[in-house]
Amino acid sequence: MKSFYSILAALVVFSSAFASEKKKTTTIAKKSTSAKAITNTSSNAAASNENFIYAGPVEIQAISASKVAKTPIGNEYFDYLGKNLNEQSVQDMIVAIPGDYDVANTEGNLFYIWRSSGLVMKFDNKNKLQQIRFMNGKEFMGSYCNAFSKELPKKLNFNMKRSDIEGILGKPVEMSNPSGDERFFATYSIDYNDYAVVITYNTNSNQEMSAGIEDFLIMKTVHQPSSSNQNNQSVIADAVVKNNSTISIDAAQPVNFIGRPSSDPAVKKYIEQLGDDGQLIKYDESTQVINKNAGLVMNFDNQDKLASVMFTSSKNFLGQSFKQYQGNMPADLNFNLTREQVEKKLGIPAQTSNNDKDDFWAMYVLNSGTDAVYITYNTKSTDNTAATISDIRMEKLK
């Protein structure tokens, strides 16, 4: 199924940005098991910024002769996300992974690259492990990486198609197929301690359920930004935690906010007025404001602009129980309408799902082609026109 949110091309993180990164990347270290991990704050001008901790060159301390090196398998990789490079458990893990690795410094981030093992780890400018990427035999930073051949997280494997993946992980929460790119990217939220999986499929179609996996990465989601964070995400966070008096929620209002930043006074006030049940989930390049009691999800893109609004009926979504949205919805829709009634109002859908493992969804074009509404129906059948609405997502067409 198409996701509930529009992921931007920038969320691809490990993919589309690397054409430019190749020119900025310098290999600064090779695998070593003889020296203790160090940080060198005098080797980089960026270290003068008090928020920047220069992470390289780094050499990893050897595991003692009495200690058995253990390579992570499957879901064990999740346990290392968010840990610091200087933690002994992380260093032990790095030493235990088979094969030599290169270490590349790109704009303050460290990439540990095992080309023979098909594995890439990204540490941020404070030495925290941010992402782990599993390759399926492709070029990375200018050189070929083998396919990762050991057990993958979540029991995935590179022989699976997108339909198989979504049978395991569910529907993606974000999707992107940038214009001119031959790949399609999908982000899945998983229950393993609030992590996400970003999969690159070998197609540029968001409809092709038979597409194969080009590679995928895992990362940890962040529910609350630092209290010292003064950027636009703190504007959203401030609004989420406030609890003003309860008001009637007007569905037309959040739809009209699409394209506005979270700092817009009207947007901020609206989030505040939703009440104190708000949650903030921050991904690398997008932020979601989720309110279970209101039955509403607002997705902000990497420019802090509202990209889409989703209204949901009472159901389990993202591992949580949502109440049914009670306000008015776009195009006079309501959760009691059947698919037949919807299509009498909106016409024939421009896109539909073709995956019988997930609920059927359809996309309808509104307002002379400027807007799109995605409707998920309470059925897996493509022929059940009596099915009612499960959720509705509204976004602008580009």
C-alpha cells in the first residue's frame, strides 16, 4: 500500500546524496586491532564548534585474547543504534565483523564500510551510531560492495519482493520516488524499540509490488528533541506538549495548513488546541505530530512544512490505538461511506493498490488536479465496493 506520508528524497540519506559526497570523502583509516580508540580535536577546523566532536581518525582497540569476538546477527544490530563509537561493545562489534573496513569522513560523519561483507555504518558528528545499511551488491562511495550474506534484521532477505516485505513490516509510513531517480524508497515503522527500516527498491514506481530490494538501512526514531534544540522542530514540540482547553476540531483547517511551516502561528495554535495527547516522532528528514485522541496525524517535511494530514477511524495504527476522528473531512467524506458512495462523489480513482496482503487503498484527484486524497478501505479485496473507510490522507500534488 502507498504510505500514509510523503517521504522526501532527502530521507534516502545513504543514497541520492552520495554523488556529491564522493568528491568530499577521504579514506582516513583502515582496520586496526592494535590501538585504542581515540578522538583528535586538533585535526579538523570544524572542531572549534563546541557542538562538533571530531570523530576521526579512529582505530579500534583489539578484543582481548580471552574474549570471543561475536558478530551481530539479525535483530541484534538494532541494539547498537544510538551507542557511541567509544563504547567497548561497539568497538568489539566492529572488530568482530568479517573483513577489512574503510573509514570515510564526510562532513563530520564517519562511515565504516565493509565492502567484502556488504555492510555500512554511519556515525554522526558526536560519534553516535546513527544508521546501519545492508548492501545487496552495489556501488557505495565510488567502489563496489558485496551483498550482505548473513541473517538480516526482521527476518528479511534480498530475495523478497516488496509484497513479501510488507507482509512482514506492514504498510510503509513514508514513501518517495524522486523524479529522474530509478529507485523507490519506503520507510517502515517497526515495533522493535521504536526503530525504522528504510528500503530502496529497484523501481521508480510506487505501485510495483514485485520490485526487489536494492539495499536497506535501519535507524532509531527520536520521540523528543533535546531541550536545547532551538530549531523549527522545537516549535512543533512546544505545541505538542501544551494542553489548552478542549475545542471543536475543524478538519478543513489542518488541510488548509498544508504547505505552511510549524512556526506559522495558526499551525502552532492548532496543534496546541488538539490537547495534551500529542506525540512527536522525528525521523532524519521529517517529523510527525500524532494525536491518538483526535485521530489525527500531521506530517512535516524536511523544510518544516506540513506535507500531509491523515484522519483515521478507531483502529490500531503505528502500534497504537487511535480514536475515530470526529471533525469534518475533505470533500464531505465520512467513515460511514462505502467505496461505491465515495466514487460517486469523487469519480474513478487515479491509483489503486494491487496487494491482497494489505487493505485496499485508492487515490482520488481533487480540485482540478491540485490535491490528492488517499483512502484506505476496510477490505483486502479490490472488488468490494461495499467496504467502508479506514483512514483518509490529504496532500498536495506536485
